[in-house]
Amino acid sequence: MAELSDASLLVRSFMRAYRYTVSVWQPARLTKPLSACKVGLVTTAAFHLPTQPTFDLKLAGDPSFRVIPTDCDLTTLKVGHVSPSFDHTGIERDPNLALPITRFQELVAEGVVGALNARAWSFCGSIAKPAELIARTAPEAAAQARADGVEVALLTPV
């Protein structure tokens, strides 16, 4: 993981001035084995398919999300995240680093995970003004996951 000192002066200044909200968070306890659970994947790499609109890269960030079918060809995914604070090389070479669809398909085949949801959710990271994300789009994605019967979600923040 990069250190704050590795970031540009602009990014360091932003991060120091940003007002973070502290929340009490506890992971949920599984009521059954992972081998019997349906897993959903969520990333903030701003992946999108060539047929989907790109993320709006306005200064405050794009709070929308893209649905990525988990049977898609990962090599076709486009990276919409443009933050200068991380190197895109790894996820461009292997999208599984940020959206581990292939790895979870393997875990399902091995019986470690019960099932992989048919769709994953891709958000844009670096959202400086998250009000719409919190109020509308994250709950919308969560409702889709609940409707799909997702019992466990893995978030890969970028």
C-alpha cells in the first residue's frame, strides 16, 4: 500500500483537509458456511464494459455504478479510474486484481464458495463529495444484491 508521502502535493493537501466520518463498523457473522453462500463482488476501480458509458470524471467524482456480468470477458473491461494516486498497470494487465471474477469462479469450482453472483458492481473511487453515493447509488446497488440473494460481498477498493 502506498504511503501518503508518496502522493503528489495536491493529493496530500486534499487528504489532510478532507473531513472524514468515523463510523463504528462490525463485520456480519455468517449464519452458514461460505461454501453455501452466494458472493457478490464490488470494486472501486471504475471498470466498465466497452458498451457502457464511461464514468464522469468531474472533480467531485462520479457516484454512479456499472453492473458487470460475471460471465464477461475480463480482457474487455475498461478502467475508468483516473486518479494519479495509483499505478493502473497491474489492473490493466489482470483485472482480477481489482475484480476477482476468475478467482471466485475457481473458488466456486473448488467448493470453497457456494456461488458467484451473476453480476458485480463497479464504482468509481475518489469520490470527494459522496452524498449522492451514500443516499442513492450505494443503496440501489445493495438492493440489487439483496434481490439477487447475495449473502456475502467482497469489496476491492482501489
